[in-house]
Amino acid sequence: VIQVGMTASVSSYAVRTGQQPPLPGEKSLAQPDHTVLLLADFEEAYLEQVAPFGVKNVQPPDVTSGDEAILQRGLKQMVQDKAIVDLSERTLQVYVSFLGFYLEVASKVGLSKQQVVELANHFIMWLFSCKEPPAIMRSTQVRLDLVAVPGITVVDKKPAA
């Protein structure tokens, strides 16, 4: 099992990885060597929550220039791929999903709303090789409770396709 990023709850982690935490006084039956949990630096506090599953913190191998080149080629191909019908719509979906999830768990990882917005902006510009994050609808800004948070570009209505 490869879990990318923290889950909304420890029980979600258990379900996704097919593990159950041990009862008090019991030895863990988890098989952490069969699960890889990839976390961003800011998600490190999540390790404490999943410690009952036998999760161990290991440092990733160094990224080589060859690894970086492969990643960049893949990202470039994704951006140019004709199969992606509307990349701007996909970018917006990923951006809003990132914001929504990390705003929900911000207190668990010690992030403010401003920090979540900064992370989302950095992530989306890196992932989709765009110069700026996408604009979100004002209704989305209100729903995410980001009205007074800088770093969000807002539009009143969806741009015509």
C-alpha cells in the first residue's frame, strides 16, 4: 500500500492500509514494511497519530539530477498531453481539493490558513508549471472561509470556456 499524504483521521489510515491498531497491552500486528506513507515536511506531526501502527520515520533517498529530469519530463508531458481536455479546469480542481483538505486538518499539523494558502499556491504552480495559482469563485472562497486570507485570487463568476 502506498499512502500519499496524511488521511483525515487515523481510522481512515487503518482502512486504507488494511491495518488495525493494537488494543492496549497487545503487540502491533501491523506490517509497516508493506506500507509506504509519503508525507510532506509539514505533515510530520501525523507520524505520532499513526505510531500505534508501527510506522517508522525514515529519510528518503537523495534525489539525483536524473530523477529530477524524469519528473520534469513527466510533468511537461502531462501539461502537453492532448488527453487532458481542460488543464485549467483540472488545475482548479486540484487546487481547491488541496485547500479544502489541508484547511480541514490544518490544526492537526500546526498550520494557519495563510500557511495552507501559501503551500497550496506553491504546490499548484510547481505541479502544473503555471505562473500563478488559479482564481477561485467567490462562493468557494466563502465556503472555505478564506475571505480575509491573502494569496487567493477570486472571481465572481466562472470564466467562459
